[in-house]
Amino acid sequence: MDDKDLTMRKDRCAAALAMAMLMLAGASHAQKSPSTTMVYSCVDAGGRRLTADRPIAACADREQQVTMPGGAVRTVGPTYSERERAEQAAQQRREAEERYRANDGKRRERALATRFPTKAAHDAERGEAVDVLRAQIRIVQERRSFLLEDRKKIDQDMEFYKKDPSKAPAPLQARLDGNRHDLKEVDEQIATINDEIKATNLRFDEEAQSLKPYWTPAASR
């Protein structure tokens, strides 16, 4: 082999080596350079791991991991239809209302505990409330007794027309009709007040149940 051939072979080897080094440098640079595309990944309902450069429809009902350009990773929640979003919003409103009622109940409890620091104070308030209603019943019952006395007189006058009450004088019939109406009215009033007494006792029972923790010796210290 002459010197010329040897020189040419050396030049080709050098060129090949330079090309290989350039390719290796390019691959290394590609590995180190951040991607310019977002990559979505998730595990679908069938347990398959999926990846794509856009949100994955098969994972619309679950979270998806998103690898951002530069390598940062974040999580995106499920995507919902218009109906699903409306249902979700309604559920969130219901939960907010429940939380408000619970907080409002706690505020009411604390206010009651301030007003009734002991069971004795609460029982005294119950007694006063029920006594007021019972006093109303006594007043209505007095009127009922008067009406019953008047009814006896009306019935005595109606004895003359027992065979045919329609022949009784109009004023007497009007007294009888008015007495019946008034007796029915007072009976309804008494029933209504008795219902109020029951409701009042029930309310105080419920309050007492919720106030028990405030009346314990540990709570009063």
C-alpha cells in the first residue's frame, strides 16, 4: 500500500469518527432538552395505562397526569358533561346548605347554653311557657261552662217542641244554632292549645337533649 492510499484511508476513518461523535452529541442533546409537547397519561377503567398529547377521552371520568414542557407534572380532574356539572353544582349547594344548618345549629346551641346555663333554668322556662298555655285553656273552659249552662236552658225551652223542633220560634232556634257553633269553636280552641302544649314540651325536650353536654360538670368548669 502506498502513502497515498494510506492517507486516504486515514481521512475516511477520521470522517466516520467525526460523524459518529456528532450523532452521539445530537442524541445526548435531545435527551437533555425539554420536550415542547404536553403528555397526558392515565389508567382507564380497564386498567390500561394510556398516553397521548391531548386529554384522553377514555379517562374523562378520572384524573389524568399531565407532563408539561420542561418536565413539570400536574394533575387534571375529570371532565364532566353539562348535566354532570349541573348535578355536581346542585350537590355542592346541598352540602353547603347542610354545613350552614349545622353551623347555625351550633350557634343556636351556644346561645341557648348562655341563656340556660343549668337544667334548672331550662326547666323553669318550660314551666312558665306551659303555664301560659294552661291559663288560656282555663279561660276557654270557663266560656265552655257558660255555654253548657245556656244549653240547658235552651234544651228546656225546646221541650215544648220535642215532637217537631221545626215549630220552635226563630229566636229560640237561632240561640240553639249559635250555642252549637260556639261550643264547637271552644272545643277546637282547647284542642289547639293542647297541641301547642305538646309541641312546647317537645321543643324543650329537644333543647334539653342538645344542651346536656353544656350542663355536665366538666363543661361548667
